[in-house]
Amino acid sequence: MKQRAVVTNTLLMRIAHVVSLCRPGWVWQKPARIRGLMAFGLVVWMAWGDSAARAQNVAIESRPSIRITRTDEAITIDGRLDEPAWETAEVIRDFRQQEPVEGAPPTEKTECRLLYDKTYVYIGIRCFDSEPDKINARDLNRDSSFGNDDKLVVLLDTYRDGRNAYRFSVNPLGTQSDALITDEGRDFNLAWDTQWLSGASRDQEGWSAEMAIPLVSLRFRKGADTWGFNVSRIIRRKNEILLWTSWQRAFGLLRVSQAGVLTGVEGITRSRLVEIKPYVTGRLRQNVPDPLGNRFEPRFSGTVGVEVARVGITPSVTAELTVNPDFGQAEVDQQVVNLTRFSVFFPERRDFFLENAGIFLFGRPGVNQMFFTRRIGLTDDGAPLPIDFGAKVTGKAGKWNLGFLHVETRPLREVQPDGTERVAVPRERFTVARVKRDVGTRSNVGAIALNRQGGEGRPYNRGVGLDAQINFNDYWTSYAFFAKTFSPGLRGDTTTFRVQSGYDTNQMRLFGVYEEIGRNYNPEVGFVLRRDVRQYFGDGAYKWRPSAVAGTIREIRFEGFGEYYQDRTTGDLQTRTVATAISVDFANSASATIRPWRTETDVLTRPFRIRPGIVIPPGSYTFNRHGASFGTNRSRRIVFDAGGSWGSFYSGQRQEASAGLTWRPDSHLSLEASHSFNAVQLPQGDFSTSLFNGRVTYNFSRKWLSTCLVQVNSAARLTSINARVRYIYRPNSDIFFIYNQTTGVGVERPNRQFQIKVTYDFIR
């Protein structure tokens, strides 16, 4: 307690000193770039002092440890743990509950063992279960979240930096899911894939699983004597979460800094990583528009390229290259109905850009994001542009996290009426450099620089930025960034900055934001929702666990937030929102939320065309809305969700309803359907929207996977079908059969495409 007081007093003294230097109004009289740099500097200064105080006054809390055992015995990955080598390994048995009773002993026993040889790290886990016939195991999809299944999750912090880690997960069918964790979950990259083996088996005592993770798939410091390690088990029917360490509800598996210690790794070495994954694909297209807006006649085309090639520069730094990549197997975007006056953010889905994407994250994702890879290789209308090549270097050198990316798109030529060719879309080059330095035990400071050269529009666009993520203690986290862009013809007011801070415990959550975005701030390789604004945001929640009804209700949260946007030039109000909510989490994983009150004021300075032929005139509009939603037990074969909102909307009324149903009768078949509906009545006209999503998944095995997604959007007057069959014939090597079809008024003529793609992953 005395040590914590020393750290707190250090911070308070620094804050008081800064406040004493700032006369009332002095800070706000400064230009935005000065205010931004002052805010950023203040956070970093406070953090540095906090880190120093911790280093001098706070002892590092001891963590549980487990020693990994070397073996020369061959391990068969079948999930049975019947090799004699497993009996020589140390055992983790002291798991604790995160849910439902924090820190309580598990209701079912779990044992975890670790081995290694010159090629693999082996993890074997025995999950005892008193009711083995009730184990949930229905998902065969690679990289699933296993939201309906029992599962095991393993975390490896191979740098032992307390921030970044590998995550490997299996369910009782042996289905795999892998991911990268950056900055303790600030970025969670489920799209990352690597070669590894898994197996699972069930018996009268429960189930067990084995994982074999190739050493060439991991990055680690040569000669390190410890790694971070953690393991979690979820018993789905009980809604019970168990962890070896970091079992506090406010932490969880993503809190890498709370992981246990894996000793004995000093003997682990690996050869230099060399991996190449070429592909060949063929497609038949009909009426599919190209990036220039022309249409293909029915024809067949083929492509070859290198999906990714990797070379380990050091055990912790890797270079990657892609040549003429094809992203035909990428998941299609989920359509949305947008009734706001702002752009919709669609996430990146292409593998090369998702790989190690966390190192490049800068800003506020989906709102004020300085670098957004979806701007690369796509036109403003979303049409794909061919990419000639891309190169990337990512990794860690001491306390420095490094990232470099360079991508070039292919110039597009079109034939003129006189038979000559012209370059319709010039070659475009994108370069990004990112660096972050670890500070203290969980904080970091960083910088980013971007350059877009060529292409249509302005000849170049550049940007630079500084950011800092500060974790003052286990519950109090802050983040700040400052950025500036450079574009021809745009001068002055080209900066943005943001300071946010959050405090989150088992009982309460507090979160606050201040942000400014300049009128001419222009990150053309990023995403910005609004410009020329000043934002204030505050959010709070009280979490209550009523012991009297603990068998039925797990937690009740009382939440509220307020958001205020004002014009940064004039100071006038743009948008103001205040809302409250009451959420209930039930013991069986069902949930319900009531939103009794939401009031919003939106000031339109120009006409808002909400639908074709319906335009809301400029003016100030205040409207009140109410809502509710619920979801049933996630462990059941049938899961149902529904929600709705109602009330005023600008100068009229809006009623919104949505519902979703998922049926998983067995491990092979899954049926999902969802529908959302809006009915809007305005003085300028009435309209309604309807969006239907239907997905059928049938997986013959862990290797043969198939899915079909149908989307019907009345607002866009489009119907789309995406069907895909995937055969994983060896780890990280696939054959895809893909069919896409889009019909409706918005596409002029129905377009169809059928594609076959084959990849093969060579790795040593």
C-alpha cells in the first residue's frame, strides 16, 4: 500500500505542477498543433515518471512458473497424451475461476504439461469432466471463436515483454484457431495463420488435447531463459472460465503482463525461418466490372504469384514479400444499412495486410485512424486494383518494436477509340514506417511516418505522428497521439490529437476522451469520420453482482455516456448525445439490455440526403429514442437474439427491429439467419429498409469446410451470394472453390464469378 501511495503521489505532484503553470485560458489560446504536442508531452512525461517510480519503489509481483521438459521421444498428435514423455513433464493443476466466482477452485480438474524437441513445442492438456456426455463440441471451422463450444486457449509470450503474444486454441474436436495479440489486446489479429498440429480425443473421464507448434513459426530472443505462458479452459454449459494465472475478472488471458513464467526455454533454438507460399488460380467471370468501370465478357483467366514469402532476419525480426497477390478467398463484407451522414468503416480482410497488423495500429480504429490498409489496392468505390508486390519487415529488437511496409499497385491502361493506349490509373506507391519503444512494464511510446506517391488525385500525401500508451497500474490506462499530414494545396489546420484515459475494475468503469481534428487534416491512407471538430466523450458504468440471485444473474451493469462534438473553427455545436443503459448477464450466458433513454441533437449545416428523393433540410434537430435487446444461452444448439429501438428521429419517427437465429444440430451443420428492419416517417417522405443475411455452413471434417452466405439489401436493392469450399490438404495449404454472384438494380446486369485457387506452404 505504501509503494502504491508513492507512485500515486508522484503522479499527483506532476499534474499539480503542470496545472500551476497554466493560467486560465492560456492553453486554449495556443494553436491546435501546440495544444496537441503539449497534451502528448504531458502524458509521456507523466508516464516516464510513473515508470521510474515503479522501477524504484514497486517490486515485481511473483508469478507462478512451470518448466518445459526436453524430449527426444516422438510425439503423435492425436490428443491422447499416452506417450511416456508426458509423464516426465511438470504439471499445472492450480487453475482458478475467472467466472462465475473469481478466484474459486474449478468445478472440474484440469492438467497441463509442456515438452519440446528440436522442431516443436508440445502442449498437452487433460480436461476432466464429471459429465462427459454434456461436453459441447460442434465447430469444425478453422479460426472460429468457438463461441458455442468447450475450448482450451494457450498464450505464449516468447519475448517476455508483457505486451505481445501468440494465442493458440482448440476445441474437443481438435479444431484450430490461432491469433496474434498486440499491446495486451489493443489489436487482436485472428486472421494470422501458421502451420501447427492439433489433436483431441474424448473418453469417459472428459477430453484431452495435444498441440505441436513448430519453432520456425515463433519469434523469440535468442538465448532467453524464460517466456511468458498462460492457459485457459472454458466449460461452455456452465459458463465457467478457468485460468492458470491472470484469473481476475478485470484481466483475463489477453492481459499478457499477468502471464506465468515458462522456464527451461534456454535450450530452445531454431533454424533460420525460410517460408514461401505460392499460389495458382483460375477464374471465370461474367459481367464483373473492372476498376475502370468496364465490364468483362464471359471469359476465363489465370494468375500465378507468391501469396507470401518469409525470411527470418533474426529469430525476432522477419521480412515478408508478396508478389502479384490474389485475395479471392477473402471473406466478403457484411452489408449494412447506413442512416447516418457519415461513411461506414469496413474492416480489412486481406491476409497479407492482416499479418502482424498490430504493429502499424495508430490512432482511433474506425474513427480517426491514420493508417488503414484498406486504402491500398482499392479504388474509392471499392473496386480492386492489382498489386504488383508488397514488402514488410516486422519484429522486435530489444525494447524496440519495428514495422516497415512498402506496396506498389499496377498501373491500369485502357484503349482509346483510336486504338491507342493511355494510362488511366498511374502506379501508386505506399510506404509506412512504424517504431514503438517499451517503457516500464506495460507502456510504450512510438512514432509513424507514411507516404503515398502517384495514383489519381494529388501527386502525394504524407503524414507523421507520435503516440503513447500508458498503463499507470493494472486498472488505469491512457493513450495519446498527435499527427500531422502534408498534401499539395492543403495548408494550415492539418493536425489532429487525442488524449483518452480509462479506469476499469470489477466494480466500475470510467472512460474519458478529448480529441481535435483539423479542417485540412487529410490522411489519404487512413480513415477519418469527421474533420474540423472538437470532441468530448465520457463513459461510466457500475457493475453489481447480487449474491442473492447469483445462481440466475451473474452481473448487472448500469451504464451511461455523453458525447459532444463542436465545430473547431466556430465553436458551434455539431452533435450532442446522452444515453443510459442497464445490462444483465445471466448465469447461463444469456443476456439482456434495456436502453431507457437516448437523446441526440444533430445540427445540419447542409441538406442531408437520407434516401433517394428524401432530403432533410439544414437545421438543429433534437430527438429521443429508447431500445432493448436480448440473447439466449450461448451453449445451446439453438441461439436467438433480438433487439429494437423506437422514438423520434430528426423531424419524424423511426422504428427499428432486428433478430437473429443460429441452429447447430451437430458438428457438421450450422444454419444462421438474421434480419433487420427500419421504418422511417419524415415530413419529407416515408421509407423502409430491410437487410437479410443467411448463412449455411456444412463441414465434412476439419479439412473439408463449406459455407454459403446470402445477403438481400432492400436499401441498396442488391442480392449477393458468396459460396466457398475450402480443402486444407496440409497445414496452411489450401484448395478453394469460390462462387460470387451479385444481382439487383444497382449492378445494371447480374455479375457472376467462379474461382479455383490452390496454395502450398513450403516452410523449414
